[in-house]
Amino acid sequence: MNPRERRAARHQPPNLQAEARPRRRRKTPIVEQVIDTALDVTAREGYEALTMRRLADALDTGPASLYNHVVNKADLGELLIGRLCSELTLPSPSAEEWRDQIRGVCEQLRDQYLRYPGIASAAFAMVPTDLEAVRVHEGMLAILLTGGVAPQSAAWAIDALLLYVASYCLELSIARRRSTRDDTAWVLDRDELRRRLTALPAETFPHTTRHATELTAGEGHDRFDFTVGLMIAGLGR
């Protein structure tokens, strides 16, 4: 079986007619070790540094051996996103609490992404086929449908929410990496940014100079909470 066939086999749903099968398909111990090591490298060095050669070195093997289990970095990224999705707890959908529930899923995914700098980039342009990623999509869809959101709106809302979560986390990872360099430390310096905005000519930028405080406001995940809340508020009855 070649690597592409192995990748396809990993994504096959369990045989529902077989007896005593686990709820979710388990990956082989070797693939699990690959995922564990890749996440360790990413946590310490960032997702950009995670190449197939770097991973092979961390596993004390050669790239050729690694390709027996992982097709390429895109395939590896899907495995990593699947692992992070497996850590998410999905609530039983509630017609009364669905907005808080969908917000909670987004927050969980955000926190998982932020544990591994830059890993959110692996989620872009990825059609979810890993069963753990599909499980999260299924759970989010169930929550929105229970809340009375129309199926098409629910489907697109999930796409938009997941895209925003990944974008938010990727930008934050990039900003944190840049902040370690002296020449770009100002990117995260709110006071410096506010001074730059208020120093603009008021006759040309009247609104920017007047509302520099509002433009630079926000602590922690305030902007994330605002945006996700705004997106969810437009759904449902």
C-alpha cells in the first residue's frame, strides 16, 4: 500500500456493521508517534520550522521512512489539526444555550491553536476528512441546527467561524514572533501605535486621530470575543 492509499485508509469511517468497534477510528502507534513529535517541534520552534526533514531528524529516522506514513506536510498538517480537534469537548446541543455552546467550541479551538505557534495555517484550504475534524464539524452543525439556524446558513457559519478562529490565531502567532525582534517590537506596543495614529494630520485623518484610543483598545481576547459574538448574533431566530 503506497502512502496515498494509507492516507485514504486512515480517513475511512469505521464499519458500522462490525461488532465491538470503537466510536472513532484509531491511528497506528507509528502515526501517533509522528503526531506527538510534530506537535512537540511545533510547540518549541513554530509550525514554519516543521519540515519533513526536521521531523525525521526529531524521530531519529530518515525522510524516506517518514514518507511511508505521511504523504507530505499538508497531510501532516491535517493529522495535527485532527489531533487538536480530538481535544475539544462538544456539548449536547441546547435550544436555549446554543449561542454560548458554539462560542465555547470556538474558544476551545482557539486555545488549542495558540499552544502551537503558527499551526493554524494548516487549517486553511483544508477539506476536513480526518474523522476528528469531521466530528467537530458535526458537533457545531448540531448546535446551530438545534438553535434554529437554517441548514445552509449553519454550514456557511461554521466555515466563517473556523476561518476567523484560524486567522485570529495565525495573526497572533505572527505578531508574537515579530515582537521578539527589536526592530518590530512596536507592533505589540499599544502606546506607540496610539501615538503614531494621533500624530497623523487631523485635517486628513479626522476620525483616526479622534478615535485612536478605540482603534487600539482591547485586552486579552477582547477582539476575538467581540467578533465571534457579532457573527453568532446574526444567526438564528
